[in-house]
Amino acid sequence: MPTEILTGEIAVDRAVQLLRDGGVVALPTETVYGLAGDALNDAALVKIFAVKARPTFDPLIVHLPHNDWLGRVAKFSTLEQKIIGSLIGRFWPGPLTIVLKKTEMISDLAVAGLDTVAVRRSANPIFCAVIEKFARPLAAPSANRFGRISPTTAQAVREELDIPLVVDGGRTTHGIESTVVQLVGGALEILRPGPVTSEMLVEFAPVKLAPGGRPISSPGQLLSHYSPRTKMQIVARVAKTPDHSGGRVGALLFGPIETLGFTATRQLSLRRDLGEAAANLFQSMRELDGEGLDLIVAEFVPEIGLGVAINDRLRRAASFDKTERVG
Ligand code: TXA
Ligand code: MG
């Protein structure tokens, strides 16, 4: 059956109906499109893993309809409660996911057997309309096949997944996935860098980074994520002409430079704005991946603010061994 792409009230109603029937549906969020299913229904969770070809050791993010749900799905100490209260006061609804101890309400399947659960609230108005009407938490990983680039448009979801319905909310605002943090002894560990940067988080608690200033990696997070099919190489600066004679080489550039001899180029932000670069990143990777190239040469962006998350996605995209694709 072909995937339907719908908008408006009719799409919201259809999505809620599918969710009530234990089905899955792709919904826009402010970060990337998600593949949503009832977080409290294991049959729906099984479908999410199956549709994405996602291994069951990779835990899902649970999206909440309202802050009131937090105390039902997660447990925390008084100290943690204070920090969490100020974090969600500032960043929810929005692109911040918090890993907390889970309650009995959340099944082992949702969290891949961990005793923690990752929770967030999306700010996307269509997502909010669906989850408010559904009135239960939604598990929603990014709506791509496992190991592939997260979709930032409804059309990209349709290319990725075989599902009945994608609710179209246009291009997503941030373009990269939410920041994932875990509270450890009153400090915040960034498990996945994202739109809420460490510079924004230090105001609320000390932020712990792995040696070398890199974020600490999540248990379920493999290096082989966000991957185009084409081989990708990252350099500090892309040269004006490719040093790869004979092959079809594409360039993924941060700002405007005049290049010669590349088969295709994409510029993430002509005004060198990191927010705009993040919003364009996955779509640009997807487009270059469709050009039949032998190699994509990408350049790092400045490793500050949102640049940390962009460089993280670039590293992961380049690290994947194309001969060992999963799913
Ligand atoms: O922006 C987003 O977060 C999107 C939208 C759809 O909400 N969702 C998303 O989900 O990116 P997903 O499943 O593609 O990525 C979830 C990440 C994974 O890296 C996973 O390992 C980590 O969150 N995660 C989930 N539960 C965790 C837990 N209990 N402990 C540590 N990491 C966890
Ligand atoms: Mg994902």
C-alpha cells in the first residue's frame, strides 16, 4: 500500500485513530520526523522496531502529552527534581530529552531492558495536537531505517519507511535530533549533542564532557548513525578542487566558497549561521546521496554551540563502513 502524506485536521484525526488501533504513524517534531506508536502498548513498540529494522537493544524516546506525565513514567530524588524542574521549565516543550529512572509503567521493550527512560515533550504544533488528543505517551524514534539519515521532510520519511500515513508538517525547524542528557550526581552528561547546547545547559547544572571535550556517548548510540549510502570523508576545509581525479566527488560545505570540478555541491549556510546549517544538514546529505557520487567530501563547522551537534552527525555519517550496512 502506498504511503499517504496528509496535512491538517483530517491528518491529525487519522493519526490518532491509527495510534488507538495500536498502529504506527510518522509525525513531524521540531527536530526531525518521528515514527510514533503508543508507548504503553508493547504490540505498537514491536511495530516501531520492525518498521525501522531497529535492533531491540536501542532504547526509544518517550514523548509526553503534558509535564504531569513525568512523575508517572519516571522517578527522581529531591535534588534531581529541582534541576529537572528548572530544565523543563526552560526547555519544554522543546528539543531536550532527559534520561531518568523509569517506573513500572514503562516496559522493558521501550527501554531495551535498561532501568532508565528517555523523556521529552515536542513543541511541534501538529505533534502536540496528536498527542493531546491521544492523551497517552508516544514512543517516537526518528522515522528512518536503522543507521540512516533522519528525515526532515514528509517526502524523506516516505523514501525511508513503508507505513500507511505520514502527517506533513513541512520542513522541521531544527533539522537535527534533540539533545539527550542524563543527570549523574547533580551534573548533566550530554549523551547526544543537539539544539540545546552545553552553553545553554551550564546555567542549570555542571555539564560533564568526555575527555577531549566531546559529549559522552549513549549506550544505544552507535557510531554508525546518520549515514548516507555514499562514502563520506570529513576535512577541516574543503579545497577549491577535489583531489580525487576521475571519480564523481560531491562537496558538503559550511559557507560560501567557489569550488571547481565537484560533481555536486551543497552549502549549509551562506551566512555561516550554525542554526541554518543544522536545519539544512540532513536534507543536503540526502540530496548529495541521490547524485550517484563516488565520494562526498564534507567540512567541519566551528566546534562551538550548535556546531558540536553538527560535527557529531558528520563524524557519525563518515564513520560508517558501507560494506557492513545493517537493515
Ligand atoms: O529529536 C529526537 O529526539 C527525535 C524526535 C522524533 O523526537 N527522536 C530520536 O529518537 O532521535 P531516536 O530513537 O532516533 O534516538 C534516541 C536516542 C538514541 O541514541 C538512544 O540510544 C537514546 O536516545 N536513548 C533512548 N533511551 C535512552 C536511555 N534510557 N538511556 C540512554 N540513552 C537513551
Ligand atoms: Mg534515530
